[in-house]
Amino acid sequence: MRRIAFFTMLLICCYFRAGAQDTLLLFHPTAYNLQVLQHLIDEGVFSMDGYHLLGVYHELETYDYEQAEAYIAHHQTDNFSLHKIAGLLHTGDLFGGNACTEQYKHLFSISNGALFMGGPDIPPAIYNETVHLLTYVTDPFRHYCEASYLFHLLGGTQDPDWKPYMELKEDYLISGICLGMQTMNVATGGTMIQDIPTELYGIWSAEELLSLPPDQMHRNYADMINSECNEPTSYHFHRVKLKNRSYLIRKTGFKKASDPLVLSSHHQAVEHLGNGWVVAAQSMDGKVIEAIEHEQYPFVFGVQFHPEKPGLFDPSILHPSTCNSFVNFEEVIKNTDSFSFHMAYWQYLTDALQKNKKK
């Protein structure tokens, strides 16, 4: 208890450091993720006006957060800071009261929202499945921490009697990208397709995957067969079909038939939806869920694709696409509805944050 009280005091100090600013949580605040958000802000794509970004991570994560501390120190910004959560977590106590519960409660009380970023595969034990041979788990405590916080906020089928924190603040923003969306689903009792090619298409070779139509590929598998040059990007463009009346239509002004191009790099996907979710977008063949939204809380939603990649908005960023060519993501979608779709997505997040500012 003394240890929890100590870290609670550190959290309160972080809160007062933010001064009069409102607070947005960023889980897994690596130097790269901080740089991505700063780039979006600098390019005018996303605004955190009046907000302090509090990066949250678990003490047993494998990532070295000294890199993130160095990034903050180098840029000399008071708008970013880090907070470490302490306390042992394991798969049996994530979905209910545990060693981190009081810290989660304080984080929720001092913040207006939380962002969950992309990353590696979730340990299947969290959603009560055995491990597929192509599932690759690198940082279990990151997943334990994020899934548990999301359960505390949203509740789930794991414990129907749990009272979600969101009932106290229904306008709280929760947004997840790729892994972030998957974790939102798993935290509420959902399950995962552990490998799209083998489970949905019965395909076991990169060469066969690369022969599929673009809309059936969810990452660029060329990086698996190119060994004589710079590794090609794993990111791949494909279209998605927006669901009628979803937030991607209601809040961005897009029509159901727009089918925007999005950038993705994943081999897993949401299988069965957890408690409270509805589908907001699907792949063109209907096999992969591309976006979800919560049916009760208006600012809780996730996307399977990557609208945050800086190259989507910066013509100077090039990525190797083959041994002899490069691709600029912005060039692919500029002057199209797909570019407008990405801009509208970030404008919706900006508007949600401004709406949720403390009066």
C-alpha cells in the first residue's frame, strides 16, 4: 500500500506540473510515438491546444523509456511528461480489482481521454485462447496494463458486475489505432483472429499473398521475401467500406460509398466483438473489421488502420517499396477523398478533445 501511495503522489505531481492544462493520456509513450504526435501537431493535422500529454507505461514493459525521457528533454517541452505504473499484473487479475486499480482510478480522474497506439500481438491467454504459431508476443506487461485500464474504464463480459469508470464521465475520449483497437475489443471480452492469411484465406506463403487483389492484403508481405536490399515497408494501402450511420460517416461527413484508401500493417484482426461494440467499417470483402465504436459512449472508437503515419501528410518522407523504388504515402492519396478522410479523422479527435475540456 505504501508503494501505491508513493506512485499516486508522483501522479498528482505530474498533474500539477500540467498547470491549468487539461490532460490526455498516451499509453506506450515511446520516443517514436511522441515524435509521431508532435509531427501531426506541427503539420497542423491534429491539435492538442490547452492539453498536456501524460505518457503512461508499466514498470515491467520491455521498452527502455529513457529514450522517451531523452526525447522530451531534447525538445524541452513542458507539454509532454511520463508516468510509470507500478504493481504486478498477470492474466488472471486483469479484469477486476488488482494492484494497479487505484492508480488507474487517479489516471482517469485527472484526464479527459486516452490514446492507445499500434504494436505487436496481444498474448492470447488474455482472451482465453492458445497461441497460434504465427502469433509473436514481445511485451506482455504492456498488454496487461493497457487491457486492464480499458476494462476498468469500459467493463466487459469477464465481470458483468464491474461498474465502469466511464459511467462517471461518459464524454471521456478513448481512441485506439491498430493494436489499440484490438486491445479495446479484448479488454471488453472480445477475441482475435490470430493470423488473417492462414485463418481467413487459408494461405501460408508470402508469394501467394502478394498475388491477392490489393483490397485483400492487410500488410505488404514483400518484406518477407526481399533479402538483397533495404527492407521494404510493411505498410500497404487498401480500401475500406464505411458502415452506414457509423461515426466515420456521422462525424467526418463522408458518404457510405466513399470507400477511402487506408494504410495498414497487421496480420491479426478482431474476431468476436466484446461488450458494447458495433462495427464502423469493414474490409471490402467483409472479412476484416476495420473500425469499431462504442454504442453507449460517444467518444470511444478505434481503427484497425494507421491514420497517424507522418508520411501520409508529409511529402518529404519516403519508404522503400521494392529493392529499386520508394513510395511517398501522401503522394498516393493527395487531392483525393482518401486524404480528406484522414484529415477529417484527426479533426474529429481534435473536436472531441476541445469538447471535453474542463470548464
